[in-house]
Amino acid sequence: MKKVNKVEEYIEKHAEWATELNLLRQLISETELEETIKWGAPTYTLKGKNVVGLGAFKSYVGIWFFQGALLSDPKGLLINAQEGTTKALRQMRFQKLEEIDADTVTAYLHEAILNQKQGKRIKPAKAGTKPLIIPDELQNALNENADLKAAFESLSLSHKREYADYVGEAKREEPRLRRLE
């Protein structure tokens, strides 16, 4: 599949939605957002920060708001496409040209731009939030050996977790003790 390098190419590739994509693109172009291609789709940024993007699919065309969860959404148009997974991203979906109300889309765009200028954002959850679970064998060894405990405590949380998991993942006691050694 040919890589898309320009918005025009993206629209051409999704010709069945060309009218809708061109209207949304026009509305966005009337703002101060800068147009680019990211992840193979039109993306619009403010000072290098993603604000909105466009997407075309089989049954709809959409506009993505990267920090859409912060928008007031007075008309209830924004949806979370991956409930439980996506925290900030929200989208408006349109199945035909007549569903796109220029004034409404423009109002949402201006609010998204204002939020970006004010630095409002929902930060992604940090990776590595898995709890440290120390198996009994390791905890006993740490309690009995002060040098081992001091060495273990000097490790980063991720390294502590690696050692604890390595010992604790063995199903039988014999391999756990071997791993502990």
C-alpha cells in the first residue's frame, strides 16, 4: 500500500468521502492550525502539538480531537472510540455531508485550540504501574540477609519487579529457591 505524504493524496485515496474531508479540511484551514500528515492521516498542530486529525473509514468520516475529553461538548457529539483504553482522544463521526454543521465544528475547533494554548491536557497513564509483589522466598531472604536487602533496596523499582517476578513465576518451590540463589 502506497504511503500517503500529502493531504491531497489522503483525500484521493478516500474518494468516496472527498466532499466531507474537503469541507472539514476547509474549516480547519480557517484556524491557525498547521497541516501535516502523521500516521498516514491529516493531522493539525499548534506549535508542534497535535490538536485535531481527520480520518475516513468504510461507514463514516471523522474529526479527532486529541484532547477532546477536555472539550465542553454542549451538543454531545464527541465519542470515545476505545472506551476504557483512550483517555483524552474524542471524535465526531459523520456518515453524510449534511451531518456536518460548519458552525458547530468551528466552535469545537476554537475550544480545542484555546485549550491547547492554555496547556490543558490529559496525560497518559505512566507505564510500569504494575505493583511490586515480593514472593515469600525472596522476602525471607531479604529479612535474613542485610547486605542482600541493602542491595535489593538500591535497585530501581523496575529492576526490583524483574527480580521478584523471576523468582515468583516459578511454579514449584525448588525452582524458586534455585532462582533466588
